[in-house]
Amino acid sequence: MTRHDVVVVGAGFGGLTMGAALRAAGIRDFVILEEGDDVGGVWRENTYPGCACDVPSHLYSFAFDPHRDAEVRFPDQGSILEYMRAVVERNGLRQHIRSNTSVTAANYSDADGTWTLTTADGQHLHTAAVVWAVGQLHRPAVPDVPGAHSFAGAAFHSARWDRGADLTGHVAVVGTGSSAAQMVPELARTAASVTVYQRTPSWILPKPAARFGPVSRWALATVPGLHRLYRAGLYLGADLVLAPVMRGGWSARPARWLARAHLRRQVPDRALRDRLTPDYRIGEKRVLMDNGFYPALSLPHVELVTDPVEQVTSDGVRTVGGAHRRADVIVWATGFHAPEFLGGVEVRGQGGTDLHAHWSEQGRPEAFFGLAVPGFPSMYLIAGPHSFTPANSNPSMKDHQVRYIMGCLDLAARLGAPVAVTPAAMAGYRRWLDTALARTVWPDGVPSWFKRDSDGPVTNPWPSSVREFERRLHAHDPADTFVEVRVSHTAAQPDRGVRP
């Protein structure tokens, strides 16, 4: 059994931000466990054609080591992964990362106030604090369609791309979310036909050019401080313009008008346009930014199907009504088990309380600002329940959480004992959260991955701006919100060691 002051699980944006914060505080005895073979999280896993980010690169980057490219406005998957790897090397994080290590269980000891993590290969790690940074979009969801096992061709989820698949024949894409919108134009370049199966159309806004123009490039390359100013402007603009859309606020109507104008410009066929026009409020599902999806659907060898999928056959897909369409390859662009936080991991806190059973009793997963759960001392989450922003940069959300977690670690070090968020603090946060969620378009909106079981209570998104998240979170001093947890044998406790 190995011992560490802190164990971080996950080497995506959240885990790397946590690691950098620990090093900046002079803490060296920590390890970052990553189930994959490298860092990157979703940007390592998603390699489908056309995979890219729809948040500008200067904003979608680490606050401690921000993106400063004067050429690229919107990065593709490869660029983001390369940037993350470079950040790891520049900040001395490589020595702390243990790849190909999947955690299956975490158990808190009431006797000494520490955690024991068990890995898939039977190893045990002992730690004073555990930080879950596994994200929300990492467990692919594939629908249980009758006959799927009988399909003779290649079938795979968009996040598990089969690079050996022949994409020159008839390709079926099930889903019309962000991944599908990005991959369909690329698949249409080589495939004999592409059939896209849509359950619910997405609201799509036009996306600015992926690269900066000559004037912007010159300015970013030569004007001191402009990168920082541009990043700050993006951050503020997203909060002021995009966040109100999620509440049906002032910008919802202009955004809806812009999305409809974008659709009219790019899809001249009235019948096709009608099938692509959402009949729900903008913001109920994640709003996309894309310029290539609509034109691709207008190509003669690309078909949009809105009838529900009924069955997969050996050589294609049958929809309700009996229509059968040939497919040599099926791509499931059907999203992730996002509401199942820490799914697949057994987590037991004080008194052996099972985290998933506790959340089930509550009716939904919940955590104090998405980062701490009463009864689970010195256990923290990054990107936990209700901390995904659909309107800004999620690396920024994670940065705010990490800074708060560092305050909690410092409190535990000063007390020489584990700490846990109080039930009273959680109850007060829950009351505010429920009121704020009720003001958004989500509770009575269409099914989406923002909700438990796609149409249950809202579980994932934060109901306000990122600046509001920062303001409210840091108004709660850990010393007032977290309480010392007494242990049975304090003398047996290891030095909690979370201060330099």
C-alpha cells in the first residue's frame, strides 16, 4: 500500500489544474491517477473526424498557463491535446501522473480519518484527501436498440472511434448533438452516403472563423497584455450575453433570431429546414456553434431521418413505420452518462455510507457547489453536480473549484484533522440552487443530458453565470462552512501534510 497526502483521480483539465495548484502551494506528495494512457480526458478520448471546441481557445485554457496562440481562435482536438501535454511538461506535472490506473473503490476510515482507494489491478492507495476530477462527459451512452448485436458492420460510439473502419460506404450517424454536427461534414467527404438519425433538433448559432484575421494576428503578437485582455473580454461577454439565454433572459430572443437566420441562410430547402427547426426554447438543450452541419445535410448523398429508430438489422437501420436504410457503419453519437457522477466507482464515507445510495435517497446527485458532500470528509469533486456551465468556459469553473478546495486542504492541515462540509451549509446551498434552477428553462424543458434519466430533475448545469459561481462560492469561507471531523485514533493519523 502506498501513501500520499492527496490523490487526484483524472488527468483532464480539472485534475491538471488541481495538480498545478498543489505544486504552487509547495505540496509534492500527491499523485494523479488516470485510467487512460495519457492526459487529456475527453480530448484524448474523442478523436472522431472534425472534433473541435466551440469555445474560443484563449478562454478554453488553464488560468495558470493560458493559451496564447495568435493564430487560432477555435482549436481542434489535436491542438487542445497538444496544449495540455505542453502544460504538463512546463509545470512539472508528469512525475505525478500514473497512467492506465482505474479506480474502482474509495473507502473512508472512521478510525484514522483517511481514505483508501482501490484500483482495477488490486493496488491500494492510502491518502488524507481524495479529489475526483473525472469530469461529466467520459462514460459513453449507447442506446439499447433491438437487434444491435446482429449488425454485421462496424458499430461504435463517437468517443470510441474505430480508426480501422471503412468510411467510404454507407454510414449511419445516430444523434444530432455537438459530436454529430462536427463529424457529419467530414464523413460526407468520403462516404457513398450518410444517414443522420435525429431525435430532437439542436439550436445552432453561427461560429466565427477558426483562425484570426491578419489585423488580429498582428495585434495579439505585438501588443503587450492583449492576450489577457482578450481572454477577460470573452469571459465577461459569455456571462453577460450567453448566460441569460439559459434563463429565458434578455438575450434569448436575439439568440433565437440569430439561430433561425443561420438556419435559413444555410438550408434553402423549406421541408428540410422545418425538420431542423427546434420546437422548444433555446437553451433547454446545449446550444451548438457550427457552420458545417447544415450545408452537409443539404448534400444529395446525405439524408436526415426524423422517424424514431426501431431496430438495427444485419445490414442497416429500420425506423418506426418500417422504412429500412442500408448501413455499413453505425456511429452512435448519442452522448454520455453525464448525470451518473462517479459511475462505476464504489464510494463509502463516514459510517460506511454509500455515496450513490445517498444520492438516490436525495432524488438526484448533489454537492456543495459541485465539490463537497456532507458525510464524506476530505473528499472533493471537480465538475460535480450542478457545476457545468453551458454558457462559458468549464476550465474556468474548475479553476474556481480548485482554489476553494485548496482552502479546504489548508484548513484540514491547520486543524490536523479531516474536514467535511456541514449539513446546514449544504441545506442552505440547496435552497438557493433549487430557486435558481426553477428560473431556468431546464426543469420543464425537453429531455437532455442536463437531467437525470434525460427527463428527471436537473443534475448537471450551473444555473447562473461563472462570475456568480465564483462570487457565491468564495463568499463561503471554508472555516465557516466546513467542520472538523473527529476520528477514533488521532494518534494513528498520518501527518495530513497538505501545507508546504
